Amino acid sequence: MSSALQFPELMRKNEADLLNSWMADQLHSISLRRDLLKDSDLKAQSQEFLRLFVEAANKDNLTDINHSEVWKPVLNFLKVLSNDRALRGFSPTETAMFIFSLKQAVFVLVRKTFENQPSVLVEEQWVAGHLLDKLGLFTTEVFQKTREEVISRQQADMLELSTPVVKLWDGILALPMIGTLDSSRTQVVMETLLQKIVETGSEIAIIDITGVPTVDTL
């Protein structure tokens, strides 16, 4: 960071006004999801993020935020926020806009301060914008990982639900199956069936695949 950069200190001195401006932009945004998040909760999140961001920006050189101890509280906050929004049903864009929407308020503040110093204005806005872009992309990465984990869990749950083992009589189990029987599902079928055989001590297992249109060679 150049020694001429002043926007971190500028944000600290104008934190309250900056929060009000940022909140106004968010509340009037077309990406606002009042069905998923209360305005009061959004304000609390915005206030906490701004506090952490200003604190870190005034301590660090703003270059490698991913490997800086100073920025860990900010990144941890965004991890929690992104995970929560992914589970609530927000889209990746709506989640990232929490950060990107702050750029407008920051740029307005910087422009008012340095409108008579074009070269300083350009440098301040470029660094501030670049930093917020990094944080916005970070939320998208965390969001995507969370969604992938949710989808994997749902797929595993679906596999388990689609392979019910039914006890017909003492010593006799039935496993009715519907849908495609591929390698991954076969593994789940075998594990579920074997576990049930052990639990019940059954000697006979009837596997009904009349509802399976496709079975791969493996």
C-alpha cells in the first residue's frame, strides 16, 4: 500500500455515515431478500462487517489478505455469513452483493474528499475497489463450497431413502428398488442390505429390481 492511501482512516472517521449510506443502498437494492433476512439482521451484519473491515484496513498493507493474521476476523465473519446465506436459500450473486454494495458508499466518500486531487482519487478508489472485489469473490467461493456440501449430503440421503430394506418374515428380507442402479448406488445398496442382514440375522434376502430400467456392467 502506498503511504498516500488514506481511505482506511477516512472510513474510520466516517464509519457511522458510511454505514447509513451502505444500508440505504442495500435496502433499495433489487437483490434484497426480505423473505430470507430481516432488515434488523442485515443492519447488524453490516455494522459488524464494517467494524472489522475498518479495523483490519487501518492495520494492514491491504495486499495479501488471505495470509494475513489481521484479516482473519474479516474472513471468518464472511465464512459464517456466506454459509448462513447458502443454507437460507440466497443465490451466489445475492450473497456477493453484500460486499460489492459497499463500494458505492466508499467511492462516494473518497470522491467527496479528493475531488480536487484526481491522481489521489484514482489511486484511493482503485485500491479500495480491488480490496472489496477480493472479499466479494471470497464470499462466492465459500458459498459454492457450502452448496456443494449440501448437495452431496442430499444425494447421500436420497440414496439411503431409495434403498429401503423391509423385513417380510423372520429370516427373510426384501429390497425393492426403483430407478437406475449405477455403481455408487450399488455400493449403498450392498452396505444397507448387509447391515440389515447382520441386525436381523436373516438367511434370505429378496432383491426386486423389476423397477430398475438400467443396470451398468459393474
